[in-house]
Amino acid sequence: MGLFDVNDEKLKALYHRAWVESGMGFVEPRKYDYLNRALMQYARENGCSYDRALMIAKTI
């Protein structure tokens, strides 16, 4: 595992950060560049869709 790899825990932490920054409301992932990039990278590395990666990020 490299420094910039995105695993489940890192993805959830980035989503939580965006959630706090949004005032603990609705999170639009494309508004937060770090979350959007992490979701795309996670989907590419794990062979799943962007939406599936977002669902994984939302589960805590």
C-alpha cells in the first residue's frame, strides 16, 4: 500500500471531513476536490462505479 492509495478507512475519513465542512448537512462530492479525486481513485483501484464508492464512503 502506497502513500496515496485510498482504502475504505481513508475514503470514509475524507467523506466525514467534507460532511463537517458542509455544516453536517448534504455533501455534494464534486464540490470538494479532495473527496471527488479520492472517490474516482477508489473506484478505479477497486473496479467499482463512482456511485458505489460514494455509498462505501457514506457508511460509518
